[in-house]
Amino acid sequence: MVKADAYGLGLRQVAPVLTRAGCATFFVAHASEGVALRETLGRGCAILVLNGGPLDDDAMALFQTHGLEPVLSSLPEVAFWAKARQSGAALPGCAVHFDTGLNRLGLHARDSEAARAVSPRLVMSHFIVSETVNDPNNAAQIARFAEIRAAFPQAKASLANSSGIFLGAAALHDLVRPGFALYGGNPCPGSLNPMRNVVRLDVPLLLLRDVAPGETIGYGGHFTAPRAMRVATLPLGYADGFARLAAAPAPDAKTGAFAILEGRACPFLGRVSMDLSVIDVSAVPHAALHPGMMAQILGPDITIDDCAARTGRIGYEVLTSLGRRFQRVYEETGTE
């Protein structure tokens, strides 16, 4: 899964690394993403577009020109693709998506006969709650998908997303679709993350200041210093994808986001503004502090999921919201 600019990390940089690791099939959400991916990788891979197939000649030409394979999710899409096949048009392969409970995209099981007209190379569906291993929906969806798959004996099958990969052999089929897990997110909430950390975000301290008891910090004066504090201003705001309500009501609260400086947790204070935020650095030795030193926002000490939980979001949001103003540095450390 490299949709949403490879979950915010850069499709053109991430996809070649995945290719070198052995990936030959990629999924994107929109055809425009597929075009960018084809330009990056060339013709040696399959690119499937999740958000449906063409319904007019211009869209069809785009799929043909760039060798994009639509994931057909509705009867009108199936009918349009089938008609194009019957006309003898040179078409790439296609997949069909069946709904097994998510009620978002997908054909009904009763549409199997119509879908056979396009001779899909892949039949797929999507889990509802695969992150909860013992949820009965998982077994029910696996059973429904097995019935659907039986109608397409020549096609490969795919059901498992990142979390679904950890549900056992019955969920795996021929092709799995890891996304969030590829980028370091925990596909097994409540358990130790089996994935390696991928993303690190550091921002420099812009300014240090001392705040007296009773002074407020940030727009609206929502935070009042309960004691003398030393604080630091960071060039990080909601325009960079950081949550505006990242801070806890008080610096000693166990909720709210924090940065890491010199191995110490430094809570965010007050409202995050468009371009700036403030953290409490009182616990860091004053001699160690100076403008320009880097504060860790994401990394080995603050995982994507930790940051998400402390800012009222999910890890997917944290990744895909990373702003374009951040300088991105890519390090390939091996594909073992």
C-alpha cells in the first residue's frame, strides 16, 4: 500500500525501496497516484487503483496508457470494463472488490456472475476490525470471502490488511496488503509492536524563555503556569499536521503530547498555533539547553501510535498529516 503519498512519507522515495525488497504489486487510492507511481517504477510492476475503475473513455485511456489496473467495486464499473473487453480494446488486468461487511466499497456476493464477465486476476475484500484478533466479525468475513472466492477459481485472492496479516493462515490467501505496518505503525494494538520504527521527526528549538507563575501560554490563555517554568518555542504547528489540541490541561497530566530533549519528556503547553508550539523544558538541565538543539517529536522514544493516542488521533492520521515543510531525509538501511 503506497496510497496517500506512501502514507505521507513520499511515494517516489518509498516505492523503489519496496521494489528492491521484492514487492511487485502496489495499491494506490486514485489513478493520479498510479500515474506518479508508474513514472517512478516503470513497467515492471502491477499497480492497482482502489477507488474504482473508469466510467468514461477519457478515464479508460488513462488506465490503458499507464497500465493501471482498476479495482472494480460497482456494477456500472464492471459493465463498462466488460464492454471494453468485448470491443477488443487492449486492456490491463483488473481486480474486483466484494463487500463482506464494511459497507464502504464493493460488489455484493450476488454480483459474482456479473463480475465473472471481466475475468479479474484478483478478487479482494477488506476486514472491518482485524486489529481485534478475537472479534467474531473476522471469522464471519473470512467465511463470506471464501464463498465469493470459490466463484473465481482462476483469480488470486486478497483479504488481509496490515492487522489481518496477523490473524492466521485463513486470512492470508494469495496476496496481503500491508500499509500502516510498513511505515512502523502497530498492527496489533494492545500487544508489542512487531514492526520496526521507520519515521523520526525532530524539530529545533527556536527560543527559550522563563515564565513566571500565573502567566499564560498560547492563544486564548488556556494554560496558566502553576509555577516558575522554563519553556521552549518550536517551529511546529497545525499547518505541519500537528494536532492543535496536543497539550494536556496541565504539564503534570499523564495525557497530552510531549517532545524528548536530552532523554526527558517535555510536555506541550497551551494551544498549538499554525506555525509554532511551546513545550515545558523545566526538567532539562539549563546548561544543556540552547536554541537550535533538536527535539524529538516522533522516533525511538515516541512512536507514531504514542503520539496519536496523546493527541486524540490514530497513527494513520499522524503519518498522513506530516506537512510538506518538513525537510525529508531518507536512509535505506537494508531490506533483510
